[in-house]
Amino acid sequence: MARNLGPKHRLCRRVGQKLCDLDRCPAVRRSYPAGIHGPKGQRKLTEYGQQLLEKQKAKAVYGVLERQLRGYYERALQREGDTGHLFASLLETRLDNVVFRLGFVKSRAAARQAVTHGHITVNERRVTIPSAQVRAGDAIAVAERSRTSPLFQEYPKTAAQHRAPDWLAVEPDAFRGRLVRLPTAEDLQGQPFRMQSIVEFYSR
């Protein structure tokens, strides 16, 4: 499985924005690029440069590569409806992202690991592909034999405080959740990147 193994926080610092899922992101304390120029190191971007940056931010957030991101754009383009919304919805309903959104683990990287190691089931069948698309009505759960894994040891303690998106339903005691409906445009607001800029980049 191809993964982005580059520095986790370099882009966070460069854009002055928390893009990772980790609590101790350096961009929270220092919202400016690393280096001797510090806050003065940011330069004004061209329209193309801004679109490229938004694309890089989306790749960092979801942990996908260029080929994968373009593939989601092309799939969204083939469907009827708003391309930006469909594009974002496809990314949000990746299995690894759904596992993360349900609160089973603390990060998308951990969610990806949980899926590839066979800890996650969809409709009671084990699925080991992080990019598998979850559909409305699907039940996602931590396999019973995996619930004592170190990956999930914090979940019973954090489940009560975690708030899943409205398009997901969670049963914490059962280590289970359900995708009750596809996310709406309103559900997808507040992303740390501008999806419209990414659509414009690919449509050039």
C-alpha cells in the first residue's frame, strides 16, 4: 500500500495551520514557517500557487497520494451534482477516515493501520483496504478479537467525550458505528482546505 512518509508537520508549519490529527502539532504554538525568517518567511502566492497549496493540504489531511486524489476528482466529475461536494464526500467516506471519525482511534494514520491489520469489519466482514468506500447503511466495527489491541486501549476512556459527525451513529459499548447517510455540503464545512480551489486546479 502506497503511503506518504514525508515529514508530518512541515506543511502544517508552512501554512500556519494544523493539518494533522496529533494533539501536539507545532503549528498550534508556532503558526508560521520554520527557519530563521520565521513569520516573515511567508510569501504571497499566485492563484495557481494557492490552488496547489490547497491540494497539498487535502493530501496531508487524508494521507493520500496525488494519483489517489486525482482519482477521487475524476470519480466526482462523472457523477451528477456539485463536483466539490461529491469530491469531499468521497474522501470523507473512505473506510480509514470513517474509523477515525467514529473515534475508535486518535488519528487517520492509526485508522489506516487498524484497517490494514484486519482489526475493522464492515457489515461483519473484515476489510483490509483503507480506501474502501463506506456506503449509507454500512455498519463499521472493531473486530471482537481486536478490542484488546493497544490501538484501541484508549477508546473506552475517550468514547464519551468524542463527538462523531451527524452523518455517523456510534455505539461505544459495542465498538460499533454506522454511516446513517452520506455527508451533506453543510456537514463538510470547516475543512482546513478549500475544495473549490482543488476542483479548479484539476479542471485547468
